[in-house]
Amino acid sequence: MTAEQTIPRSAPHQQAAGAQQAADAQQAAENLRERLSEFRALLVILLLMTESASEDQILELAAASAPGLGSARIEGYGLSDGQWRATGPAAGPAAGPIGVSTSDITRQLTALGQGSGQVDLPGRRWAWAYPLCSVGGLIGHLVASSQLEPSAEQRFLLQVIAQQTGVAVSNARLHARERATAAELAATNATLAQTVTSLRRSMDIHDRLTQVAVSGEGQPGIAKALHELTGMPVAIEDRYGNLTAWAGPGRPDPYPKESFAKREHLLRRLMRARKPIQDGERLVLLASPRPELLGIVALIDPDRAADTADLVALEHGATVLSMELARLRGIADTELRLRCDLVHDLLGGTDDESALARAEALDYDLRRPHRVVVVEGKGRARAHDALLSAVRRALRTARQDGLCEIWSGNVAIVTAGQANWEQLRRAMGSDLGSQCRIGVGSLRARPSELPRSLREAGLALRLQKTLLPGTSACEYPKLGIFRMLASIPDLTDVEAFVREWLGSLIDYDTRRKAELVHTLTQYLEHGGNYDATAAELSVHKSTLKYRLQRIRDLTGLELNDPDVHFNLQLATRAWGTLQALRDES
């Protein structure tokens, strides 16, 4: 057979082979396009995983790539912290892959360490664990399974997915830590800014109130500073509820004052709390440098809007008020002590120059003529402190300036000018709730002469008790005959005159401890009035008549005789003067 004969016979076969090759090529191209499409979908998923900041979303995207892996599927993820994150219908807090407990799969993955390897999943012919690695180390494992062993290409893709999942999870955790750090830093910065603001305001409060304390603005300055710092009306009260300073609008007029019981209850609450407390519409705090020295600072806060800075301002204000109260008490105590020393020196005798200088230092004008007044209390009024306080209050009420101090059991007043001494005595008695007596000396131009005025006041007081009726104030310049008798340097003739007219009565009183001389004195001073004399002596009228008759019997004198009456009255007054002078010595 020739070549020409052979060619026609093989042509159909060649044509069929060419067609098959074309079909195969077309099929290969279709498969390639399909694989490229799957790779493109897988690449998109991997890109989404890389860009995601959510670990849960990354794991879900990785599981969603399973359709591109043929029969293989991702069962879940065993994380390095011991958690098992299942995918699909088996997902649950304690569920592992189907047919396997969480503890079993965790044990198998732990045995693999950082490598990959086969794991045992019931019902699956092939199961493999791929490590999820990151720069920081192992994150966990991706567990995939299939009913048929995957091809090498599919296993490669599973490994790529595991690698990209590890990187994506690592990035997500890093971003989460960065976000947490940024949030923590922002919170720290906000707290720091708030702290700086609070410190700055605290410094402003401290500086403002320190300025008040240093500049000596007193309680009005403290109230004004607190009002400016808090924006609230401010009241400062003494321990009795009296308003001593106010700043801000809405000052009540008149200012309300609590009852004594309610005030004491509030003070006890403040002492126990030792911090600001709410008292109605007020936020109050106690200022107490010493237990006996109390004051109250109050913010008028009906809406209860006071914040921490307002409380700081209130506490600083109470501290400054405590310093101010202590300063004022110290000044008062020092001035009182200096005044006491000056009064004692004036009454005991001192030179004019030093007395005037010391009085000027106390801001007291001693260059005016002064006199000494002696006050004696009776009953409860004999308590020195109570009597001294009553004298000071009476002087303030009468607007009578003066220096007063305890002297020989009584109260001595060094004062200028004239006053209604009887009205002053009644005011003291009303304050004390019992009677008191007053002896008034004469005015003296120089401080060195005040001891003489003191002697006169004491003599007037003793004469008033011995001879004069009632308890009225006794002024030495108005004593008349008594003043004249007291000024006699040699009293020998006076004593002889007294013995001449009253000797028998004096001797009788001495022997019997009687009071006939005193009875006669009061009878004569009351002008022979029985009722008035009996009332003064606090005896019955019949007792008085018996005593007068006894006097007539002892003296042999007729009391109604004008000459006898005159001489007896003069003698009794001389006797009283002598008694007063003896008491003085």
C-alpha cells in the first residue's frame, strides 16, 4: 500500500483526536476559571479577615471559606487558653466537635504542641489540626475534617487559611489591646484633668481664705470669701445662734434664732459628726478651736447643690473661722488680764505716768476724772464670777464705760462721770435675781488719787449697811454729816460724845449680844415711824416697842424730846461712822 493510499484512512482519527483535545482544553479552561473564582472568593475572605478587628468575625469568616475546600469543613478552633470555639450547629459553651467532648479535643490539641497533626473525630475518616500561629506564639489550632482524604491542594489551602486566621486573630487582639490602652489612657487623662482642676480650685480656695486670715478681714471677710467661692449665701453664727456675719443675697430680717434646746441639739450633732451636715436648707460645719469656744459656718443650700469643691471651701472656711475665734479670744483674754492688772494697780496705788501709758495702750481714756464704785452681792450674788459678769452687762446696758475687777470679795469699778447709780444697782440685782449694794466714791482728777476714792466707796457701803435704811446706792459725796465725821483726823472727841449718849446701850449690847444701838439708829433714821422701823429690822411692832422701852430705861432719856432726839441721832451716826472706820482698818 502506497503512502497516498494511507493518508485518507487516518484523517478521521486525527480529526477525532483534535476535537477531543479541544474539548479537553475547553474543560481545563472551565476548571481553571472555576478554581480561579474559588481562589478569588477565598482571597476576598482572607482580606476581610485581615481587615477585621473582631476575633469572632475572623473565626466566622475562616469557617465560611469551607465551601471552597471540597468535602472538607472546619469543625472549630481550640484556643491556647483552653477554650473550644465550635462552628456550625454543634457550637455551644461546652460542646466540642460532633461526638467529642471539649476536654477530649483539648487534650488531643495540647498533645500536638505548636505543630500540626491528625486528631480523632468519630464519624470522620480524616481530621487534622493546623496551628494558629502569630508573632507572639501559638494562639491555638484550627480543626478540619472530611469524609474523604483531601487532596494535597486542599490540604495546602487549609494550611493557608489556618496561617491567615492566626495572623488575623493576632492582629485583632493587638488592636483590641491598643483600643483598651487608648481608652484607659483617655480615662486616665480625663481623671488627671479633673484632679488638676480640683487641685487648682482647692489652691484657689486655700489662697483666698489664707488671704482673709492674713489680712485680718475677720468674720465678714470669711463669709464674703466663701460666698465668692461657692456662689451661695453664707452665714456665720456664734454658739448661741446669733448672726455675726452674712454674705450674699436673701439675708433674713430679723434673723431667726433657734430655741436653746434645739441649738444645743445641733451643736451635739456637729460635735459627733465632725464634718458638714445638712440642717434644713443649710449645710453647716462647726468651728471649734477650743471646747468652750464655738462658732458655726453655714452655706444656704436649699437645692442641695453643693459639690465636693464647695465642701472643701466650707471646711477651709471653718478652719479660718476657728483661727479667727481663737485670735479674738486671745486678744480678749490678754486685754482682760491687762485691764485686771491695771485696775488692781490703780486701786492699790500707782503713779500717774505709768497708769496713763498703760490705759492708753488698752485704748482707755484715764485722763478724765474717775471715781471708784464698790458693788457687794447678797446671797447667790456673792459668787464673784456671776457678780462681775452682771456688773459688766449692766455697764454695757447703761453705756457707762469703765474698768471693773474683783476686789476684796466685791467688785470694784473705776469709771468716769456721773450715772444713775440706783438704776444701775437695780439692773444688777435683776440680772442676778438677788439684791446687791453699791458704795460710790467721789471723783478724782488723777489716777494716783483713786485709792482715796476706793476708801470713800467702801466707807459709804459700810455706812449704808450699818445706818441707812434699805439697800439703795450710797454715794459718799452725799453723806453729809457722815462724810464730815469720817474726815476728822482725831476722833477722840467723837468717841467721847458717843460714849456720853450711847455708852449704856453699847455696854448692854456687848454683855447681852443685843442690838439696842442698831434698833435706836433705825428708829431715829425712820423719823420715829414704828411700822417702817419694824419692817427694816424685820421684827414685830411689839418687839420694837419693847426694845425702845428698854432703851428709855437704860438711858433715862425721853426719845421724843427734840434736843434728845437731835443728840441721839448725831451720836448714832457718829457711832456708825466709827464702826465703818474700824471695819476699814
